[in-house]
Amino acid sequence: MRMHTRVGIIGAGPAGLFLALLLSLEGIDSIVIENRSRAEVESTIRAGVLEQGTVDLMLEMGIGQRMHREGVVHHGIELRFDGCGHRINLYELTNGRAIMIYPQHEVIKDCIAARLQQGGQILFNVQDVQLSAVASDQPIIHFMHEQEQVELHCDFIAGCDGFHGVSRSCIPLSVQHVYSRAYPFGWLGILLQAPPSAKELIYAYHQRGFALVSTRSPEIQRMYIQCDPQDDIANWSDEMIIEELQARLVTDNNWQLRVGPIIQKNIVAMRSFVIEPMQYGRLFLAGDAAHIVPPTGAKGLNLAIADVRHLARALALFYQQQREDLLAAYSATCLQRVWRTEHFSWWMTSMLHRFPDDDPFQQRMQRAQLDYTVNSHAASMSLAENYAGLPFSVQP
Ligand code: FAD
Ligand code: DHB
């Protein structure tokens, strides 16, 4: 079967779905293809923190009503070390910016509902996705859908298929540069059935390793502890996880972790990764397909949204005014924010985790950085503006 669309979008994650919705607001048609089922896409537990800019964009796009009702705005975060909590007042330090706690899979549900309500296409459960002629002006996506071989002819292809997708490999080795770093630790994440233990997120540095207290709802909490990235989740009983959280979060003022049954647990490895350029011919990469950050700064989803915001605008100017300059500048434009975010996420990760091979000197460096971050107005402000999210720099 032969199909045609202006923009073929691979991947129904945040990047692909936001791009499809932004393009449709500009009157540009697209088709999204996704290799998982709708149910899987809508139930994968990942991010929880939305930057101010992402929140504002969702409201502008008309997909923010449920987030506005059910999400929770946080005006600060806590950095905890040596048994003592220090609040970073995001709101005051950024002139009124904040973060929203609203889970990624809820964002995804809202995007899919909006897309289908508009009559837009998302093909789930596709298989054997391959790209061809990406350097020409009629690139093609080949895939199987409902036992049929499909050729989707496009003006442009957006590779929004995450870190393990197929798009990135279409950029020839001779033109690509990859920058990456693997960290010697991972995150063990849990969903806990219990009331919130704190009003705001807690990022804790402890001799036993990093811990993070986040939330999902008044009944379900999200928490993470640093662990060996090769560890098997089967080695961690629920009791061990709770004990480790309690040990790492201990304070000198009797703060208590509220506990309950663990209803989900898994381990994710952590890495930093960037491919340059993010574009080749008519193929444009966006989100995790082009870059990965360690999750400590809560940036991955937000960065994916920033990419597609630029891409949608560049494509709109191409179709409406025959301008190619923004498309040509896409990679360079995105990479500015990408590298800023890579630095911030690496910095937060380095400050808050125990490195297996560290020595007393490195630990003193981390302590000095933590002290400075919570005690200096300038340093707190720098953390706050990055954490709440730097404003989008929208090109003319
Ligand atoms: P993805 O979400 O990976 O979407 C890609 C989609 O493409 C998937 O649905 C996939 O099935 C599909 N796909 C893959 N291959 C193919 C193919 N061959 N054909 C068709 N479809 C394909 N970010 C934040 O901003 N804030 C946070 O608080 C935060 N916390 C996190 C916590 C954890 C534990 C983790 C693991 C990540 C966290 N992130 C966070 C990162 C965030 O989840 C990702 O950066 C985000 O999902 C990236 O979106 P994406 O659309 O680029 O890629
Ligand atoms: C969550 C994830 C993060 O990576 C983070 O830094 C804060 C919160 C979360 O899943 O809630």
C-alpha cells in the first residue's frame, strides 16, 4: 500500500505526538507511526516533572485542561544532605516560574485523545520500520501495518523514535559525531501506595547514595534510589528498598517517610548522549532519538518538546513562506539548548550521586558544591532557572 503525507513522524512519544499536534495547528498534515500498542504507550511510567515552558505550551495548544485540573504546581524543591533539608524557592528565584507534577503517560493520553479527536492518524503496532531516500526531497518510510506492507511517501521525516529507534542510524557515519558518557550507577524507581511524605520533591545526597522523593497523586508516590546499573531488580525486596530510602533520607528533625505497598519497581541505566547534527537531508531527529540526559534534572521530556517546537515552526515557515533557513538552522538551534541541558543534568547528577571509585577529595568537592548551591543566592538562582526551565528562544 502506498500512502502520502507531508511529515512522516516515527514514534508516538512526547516528541512525535507534540509535533503532530503543533503541525496540525499550522494546517500541516502528518502521520504518526508507532511500534507499540496504544495501551503500552499510555501506561509506560517515566517522567513526572514538567517545566514552566512545557506547561505554558500545553495550555496554548489546548491540550492542558486535564493537566491544569489534576497536575500539582510546585514552587520549590528540597536539597537534603547531612540530615538537613534546604529549600530552593524556584518561584522567587525565577520571577514566578514553577514546575508541574503531571506524569508523562497522562501527557501522552491527552495528546493521543486530542490527535484522534481532530481526525489525525496514529498507526500503532507497526513493524519493520525502515527509511529510504532520506537525502532526497521525497523520503519514504517502509513498514508493516495490519499484515500489509506500507510505503509512506513524505516531504519530511521526523525521527521521534527515542534512544532505541531506527532513525538515528540513517545519518551516515561519515557526517555524524556522537558524544556520550555512561554513569557507573542507575536508578531503581518505585511506585509506592502511600500518602505524600513531603509537599515538594526531595533530592538527597547521602553516603549510601542518592535518593529522590517525588509524587504522582495523593495516593501514589514515586521514588528513586541510586543503585548498580547492572543490578537485577529481583535482588531488591520491597523491605530492602524501603530501608534504603529511610537510611538515605534520614534527617535530624524527625522527618518520617510514609510507607506502604510497592506496586511497581524497575532499574534504569543512566547516560548522557548527543548526536550532531540532528538532521540529515530530509530527516530531522527530535527528543531522545538525538540526545539523552541522566534523569536527575528531570529534563528529557522537556527537551524533546523544545526540539519539536523549533521543528514545527521551521516546517510551518517552509510551507507558508517557502523559507528554508529555519530548517537549515534546526540542528544548530536545538543543540544550543541541548548542550545547556546536558550540562545541567550532568552537573546535578555529579553533585548528588556517590561514585563507586570516589575518594575523600571528591566527596569534599560535592559537599562544597552543595553548600554553595543552597547558601549562595547566585548559585541557587542558577539551579532554579535551569530546573524550572529556561525560556524557549523562538526564532523570528
Ligand atoms: P520516547 O518517549 O522514548 O518515545 C519514542 C517512541 O517511539 C516510543 O513510544 C517508542 O515505542 C517508539 N519507537 C521506538 N522505535 C520505533 C520504531 N522503530 N518504529 C516506530 N516507533 C518506534 N524527563 C523529564 O522531562 N522530566 C522527568 O521528570 C523525567 N523523569 C524520567 C525518569 C525516568 C526514570 C526516565 C527513564 C526518564 C525520565 N525522563 C524525564 C525522560 C523522558 O521520559 C524522555 O526523555 C522522553 O520520554 C523522551 O521523549 P521522546 O518522545 O523523545 O522519546
Ligand atoms: C521524577 C523524575 C525525575 O527524573 C526527577 O528528577 C524528578 C521527578 C519523577 O518521575 O517524578
